[in-house]
Amino acid sequence: MIRSVLFDTETTGLDPLLGDRVIEIAALELDGDLPTGRHYHTLIHPGRDIPEGATRIHGITLDALRDAPRFEEIADALLAFLGDGPLIAHNAPFDFGFLDAEFARIGLAALDRGRMIDTLAMAKQRYPGMPNSLDALCRRLDIDLSQRTTHNALLDCKLLAEVYVELTGGRQRGLSLVEDEQADLSLVRHTATGPHTPHPIEPSAAELAAHAAFIARIKGAIWTRE
């Protein structure tokens, strides 16, 4: 299986180039695109104010971050959890941009954009012309949103993990019905959404006879020609 990490950030605003900072980050470990249960989560003191408009979105105030670590204090642990595999986020360029700006402030390299998987781009391709926010996707895919009263990075990650499973082929993605390692693997075909085991239907003698009788009544059927 391939280890990947799905992550989300909350910030003081929309543009790291104008001084906006990360104030919360959460990340979930995936194995074969399914959550393993391991996660990383921390609040971060931004070293600046948090505008009221941002607080209305995520509910985080500067006072709540009084004892939170600075980004430079959590950078090593964050990078260790992110590892070197694919990184998944909704509107990933936004989150990558903020983390890159934070890393640059402390002299660390930017994240490799080749690792980026953007679930927003995936959703737009699957549902063109439709709303594709996380809320909209959860409603469309019948994923419970009852706990999402504000933007919360860890909860958003858990919701996005469910959305990602659906966008990559549904809850049976990667499921193999061949449990015996010595089973006949020639019966298993791999598709874009995972392995698929065909189950041939074998008609009975009576069904074959009935079919032959039906075909005999069709004049000039092309499949009876020599």
C-alpha cells in the first residue's frame, strides 16, 4: 500500500504573501487511500492578530492561542508526519501556499508540488458546473455534516477523507475478493478504481434450450449465419 497524508489548515486570512499565517493544522495518515487512525493536529500562535472575519469562519481567537506553540516549534514534527508520499488537500494550492510561506520564514524548503493531490480539482472534473465545496460534496455524498458548525481543521480532514474515498472509487476501493494468496489470480482484473473479480453466469440446460428456441424464431439473425 502507498502511504499518503490528507491535511487541512486554518489561517488568519487568505494570502500568506500579505502576512497571513497558519493558526491550525491537522493531518490524517492514509494507507491505500483509507485512514489508518493516525493523525497529527496542533494549534499555532501566529505572532499577529486574527481578524474578526477569519474568526467568524473557524471560531479561533488570538486569546485561545495564548499558550499555543509557534510554527518553528512544530515544523520538524509536522514534516516528519507528512513524510515523503502524496499530500492531499481540498483546494490544495491554498494550503501548500501557506505551508510553503511558513517554511520559508524559518529557512526550510517548500513542499514538492509533485506530491500534491487536489480534491477540489478532482471534484470539479467529476461534477462539472456544480458546487464543490467540502460542505456541498458532503451533502451530495450523504456524509454527516452535523458536527461542522465552524471550520475545524481536524474535523474537516475527517470529512475530506470520506469524500476522497468516494472520489477515488467508493468505499470498496482496493478491496480484493481473492483472500487466498494461492487463488487463481487470472480471475482478477485491476481497474482504475481497484481490483474487480468477475463472476460468470452459467445458464442451465433448460435455459439454453429456451434461448435456442427463441433464436430459431428470428428470421435472418446475423449470429446464425455461417
